[in-house]
Amino acid sequence: MTLIIITGSIKQLENDARDYWTIEAMAKYGGSFVKALAEAARRADPQNLAKIKTAWPEYWAEYEKTGRELAANHDRGEK
């Protein structure tokens, strides 16, 4: 039997999920620069991810919307 312990608040878990789907949208639909940002975001620790989000807020906002759509499709079992 495996026990998984999740730490952090519900809000933090929601933020992490939103970041995950935003990064997925950037990787899937972005141009070469945005795809490179997505790869950097995937590798970033929380402090460096915050720097990426602060440095390019327009990209983050644009792909966050698409990320929400990807998450909703995933929840419905769509691809």
C-alpha cells in the first residue's frame, strides 16, 4: 500500500493546477519563443516560475485562458 501525503493549501493546489495547464497550453499552441518559456517554466522552481510570470504577463494571461479550456476538456475526457 502506498501513502501519498499532499501538503499545502487548497488554494496553492489550485494555483499549481492552473500553472500546469497554462504551461501545457503554451507548449501546445505557442510559437517557438512561448514554447521555450513553457520549457523554462516546467524546469523552474517556484521563485523562478514567479519571475517568468512577472516578466511576460501578457503571454501568461493569454495562455492561462487556453489552459483553462484544456483543463475543462481534460475533465470531460476530451483531448
